[in-house]
Amino acid sequence: MSAVTTGRIHSWDLSTGVDGPGTRFVLFVSGCPLRCLYCANPDTWHMRDGREATVDEVMAEIGPCGGFITTAGGGVTVTGGEPLLQPAFTAAVLRRCKEAGLHTALDTSGLLGARASDELLADTDLVLLDIKSFDSTTYRKLTGGALAPTLGFVTRLEALGKRVWIRYVLVPGWTDDEIAVDGLAAFLSGLGCVDRVDVLPFHKLGAAKYDALDIPFPLHDTPVPDPALVDRVRGRFREHGLVAH
């Protein structure tokens, strides 16, 4: 399967501490069905903008890093874009990584969670699940998509006993509403699969990409959250018994 399965990828990188445990080989696949207002990678939206690669070619890139990332307590993270827009390719990469003895992580919005087969998830050690908002109206305005599929996906992950890290981007005026934060915290606290919640402060590091693509950055005038707000939101999750960073 892997010898003939191809996908569209944007790039790959090495990272530490932000894409799963340890040092990670991070594969960015192309294509995403959402248009999050704060997206830092608009250059990954369209599959046509990526380059075609086979699973063998991806594994050839991972190979020289395998020993190092394993020693550093890391592994491979497939992100994007949205990896589940290319489920067969993503599944093949994850399978090959597991066969190579590497820890695997899938970074997804959960919108296309129904496309993740049980076999794909069996080869996934950790799911990094981006929950953009717990208010369905805000979620729709912020992303262009629906919240329900993501909540359904994390419920499925709970049933499968899959380990999950939640990612929550904190955007002033959008995702800092206390009622919505408390609602999400209460929901997550009832799930035994959630190991931690990463509250990620909104930033504008991707603004230059919008300029290069000649498209407007929707949150150009939105301020980044101050440390007090970040601490307060993390505290709301902790009050519900969750580990929050």
C-alpha cells in the first residue's frame, strides 16, 4: 500500500515541545476544509499548492532522524493543513512509522474525524485535537465549519481509549468568553482520554504569509492576549481538574 500511496505535502520540520512529546519530525500535509480566521499557515489551504510525495519518500526523509527523535523521547507528527483530508496517505505514513518503532501523533481539527478508520487510529499513539471554540455559533464564524463533528470525534477517541491533547487557541474577543471556556472545560473533564489542554495564545507570526499570497489577514487588528488573560483561561481549565499549559 505504502509503495503506491501518494499524497500532497507542504513541507516537514523538526520541533520540540509544541507538536507532541519530545523532539518531533513534523510532516505538514496540504489541504484544509476550514478557514480559521487566525490560521498561521494559509499556504497549506489548497492541495494543489503542495507537492506530490510517496510514502516511501516521506519515510526516506524521516529515516536519518529516527534514532535522534527516539532518543529525544519524540516521534512523528502528521499535521497540516488537515491530515484527514488525505486519510489513506496519512494512514499509510502512520503505519510505516509504527512499523519503524516510532511514536506517532495526529494533529487534526476533528472536522473530518469520520474519515479516520479504526486502523488509522490504531497506528496513532496520540491525537492533538484542535477545539476552536465550544460555542457552535462562534465556531462557525471563526472557522467556517461545524463544531459537532469534532465533539463526536473526541467522544469516539474516548471509547477507543486513545490519548488526547487538546489545543485551544486563545483569541481576545473570540475564544475568551468565560461561559464557553467553562463549558468546554466541563465537557473535557468528563473524558478520561484527555491528558492535557494546551492554551495557545493567538499570534500574528503568519501575517507575512498572507501578504505574500496577497490575501487579507482577517485578525490583523486583533490584539494578542496579555499574560493575565492566558493565566486566567488556563486557570479555568485547572479548576475543572484538567492539566493546562
